[in-house]
Amino acid sequence: MNVRKELRDIETVAVMNLQWVRRLPLLFFGYALILPSVFAFMFIVISKGTNLNYVLLGTIIFSVVQPTFLGMAKNLMSDKFTGMLTYYKLLPISPLSLSLGVSLSSLAISAPALVLYTAFAIYVGAIGPVTVLGIIIVIVATVLTWIFFSGLGYLFAMSSSRVKQAQMSVDIIWAVLIFFSPAYYSTDVLPQGLRYVFYLNPVTYYSDLFRDCLTSSGSLLFILIDLAVIGALSVAMMLPMFRGWKWVDK
Amino acid sequence: MLLVVEAIEVSHLSKTYANGVKANHDISFVIHEGESVGLLGPNGSGKTTLLRQIYGELLSDGGKVTVWGHEVPADMNSIKNVIGVMPQDAIPRTDLPVFLQIYYSLLLRGFDKKEAKATCDKTITSLGIQEYSKAYVLDLSGGTQRKVFLAMCLAHSPKILLLDEPTVGLDIVFRNKIWQTLKTSIVESKKTLLLTSHYPQDIETLCERVICMENGKIRYDGTIPDLLSTTRTDTLERAYLQLMGDSGQ
């Protein structure tokens, strides 16, 4: 593998995928800032402003998970159904470079919300005190989560065969992943049995780890268990992208 | 000693889909460098399947395909810059201007930025789409979108072009424009062309040889004049209908 070429290809795909922002800056603004803010506002109202740290950290989690999964799945599906994916497959680039480039562009769209809400969370005291180790773990976990949801988006896009069904299914899956997890609210409000069901959702591990690290509320053992689970899931999801699953039809 | 490499060599190729549909069976032919060949056949005759097997997007059940001496799909990386492929019904990305579509495809093919820009300008000029250079694909007509896709296939100067129904759904004016573009860009520059079409006129205009397919098998493989002479007809359309057992009367 020529790492330099792979990195150049990832950058080219990401920049190419972000070109629409120049044409539709208002849509970018809406997608990058208004959408996460709507959910933040909704949960602040529901919790009557008492759970601000949950809502703000939830918005930050949303900013990573939502564009990565949704952007990846929808971009690849669009290319698949217009024939562009066939064109890309026949370019001298690897499936991994194409996938990560697409995913990186989606993540870049979420950057304004990520920065804005992180700054706001620090300002209102929802984050901290944070240790250096905690910050490192959060960064590693964020990268792993990004890889996991890129892989999930890739799997979904490559296995779908009908455009309408696929696009609607992606929206349902995304909503389940975000809202059936402790991203925006504590699972303490749920019945005991349902809390265990939440552990089938990968966002739960990321939410727990993220919150434990940034509010210094969890034990290191639980943080490391969450990190190990996220790591294992990311490796599992990266393999299909790396090997170009469904790149050639059977 | 001069090593002669065939552009495309297909040997005993077969494909049956998972649902049991036999797309093609025991297909063999050779296409020499610089040859223009048309694959003609009705819907479901296996043309697109065959083309997809040749450019490596679809695995074959049996047989062998080599493109420019490299086996497909095992040695795909060696042929990616040798071929230019236009899939059926493909349209370029609608969120990019024409220039950037071609520019980024060249960057991903390993061109540096300066080289990509110059090649992009040259391709746009040679295809006569300068007026659309800054236009977004979304704002272009279907015919112009196909032309842009063609530009993306031609920009890196591939030795072999594999085009799947490049004129499908286009009116006669646009079909003529595509023919002119292909004639100038491919036939006159001695590129190898394999083109599928429902329209005998496309193939008659652009190709010297025709392969007629029916139910996944080759019914005829030879030059167009030979087919006209064998069937005693004056157009490929009549010859084709006669070959398929329908005089069209």
C-alpha cells in the first residue's frame, strides 16, 4: 500500500465532495448548525434546562455520528444509483480511500457544530475538569467511532439495491442509533430491562466513554472497557471497506 | 521480437445470476487494437452483463477475460488507466461543475494539478463543451450530461473505450452529436472501441464489426459489410432483424 497516494486520494475525494458547499452555502449552514441546534433546543425544552451537560454532550456526539453514517451511506448510495460508483471503482484508487474521503467530507460538514458546542459546553461548565489522558481517550474514541460509522454507512450503501427503500431505511437507522442511546439523556430514566437493550447500540459505548472522560465521572476500568468495545467494532467495520466488500458483484 | 497484445480477449465466458437467470453462455471473441466493435442485441440479451464482466465489475462463473494482456478482475489495477468506461444510464455528479468533474477524475488517476488542469481544458475544447465548462451538471440537458460523462471517460486518453448504450434516451440531434464526438475522439485516433446499443444505426455509424447477441449467446460475429452481404440487405437494421428471424415487414 502506497500510504502517500492513499492520503492524496482521500484528500481529493474529500475536497471534491465538499464542492457543493460553494454552491449552496445556506444549505451547508442549515445542515451543519441548524439541524444539531434544533435537537439541542428540543432536549433543553424537554428536560426544562436541568440536564444541560447531557444535551450539550449529546449534541457533540450527534455531530460526529449523524454526518458520518448518514453522509457516507447517502453519498455512496447516490453514486451507486447514478452509475458514478462504477466510474469510481474503475479509477486507480482503493475502496478504503474512496470511503474515507467521502466520510471525511461528511465529518468536515459537522465541524462547525462540533467546535461551537464544545466551546459552549466548556463555557457553561458541562465539560471538565478533564485530564490529559481523558482528552487523549476521547480523541482516539472519536476517530474509532468515525471509522465505525463510516464502515456501517459503507455496508448499508453497498448492500442496498433499491434507492427509495435504502434512503428511508438510513433515516430510520440513524434515528434509532442516536435516540435509543444515552447520547442526549441518562438511561437512569428508563426501566432496568431497557437499559441493557441500549448496550446493543454502539453509540451507547461512545456516549458513556465520552461523558465519563469529559465530566470525570466514570472509573478508568469502565472507560477502557468502552474503548475496547469501540475499537473492536471499528476494526470489524473497517475490514469490508479495506477489502472492498461488494466492489465486484457476484 | 514484437509482442502483439490483443486489446480484449474473451474466452468461454459464462454468467448465471443467483436467481437462476442465464445472462450469457460460452462467449468467446477477440478484439484487436484499434478495432471498433458494436454489441447489438435486444433487451436482456446479455450485452450489459458481458460488458460488466469485461471491465471487471461482475464476476464470471467460468471462462477468462483479458484486457490489454491483463487478466480481469485479478489484475484490474493494471488496466484502470488503459480503459475508459461509460456504464449504462450513468450520469455525472450533479453537484459539481463540468470542469471540476473532469479535473477531479484526473487527479484521482494520478495526474498532478497543473497537468490535470491542462488536460481538462484540452478535453473540454475537443468535445466542444466549453460553454458548459462552469455549468453544474444538474442544469444541463440529458444529452449534454452524457457528453460530459464521455469527456470523463476520454480525458485520460484510454487505449480502450467500453461504452454501454451511450445514446440511449437521446433525441436524434444529440445522438448525432455523440456520434461526431466519438468519431473524432475514438475512431480517428485509433482507439479500441466496444460499444453496446439497441440502435443498429449507432453501430453502423461507429463500428466496422458487429457482434449480435441473443439470449446470452453470440448469433453473429463479423464485419458489417459481410453481414449485409450474407443477409442481402442494405442496412444493419434490416440485416439484424433478418438475422433474428423477423424481416420487419
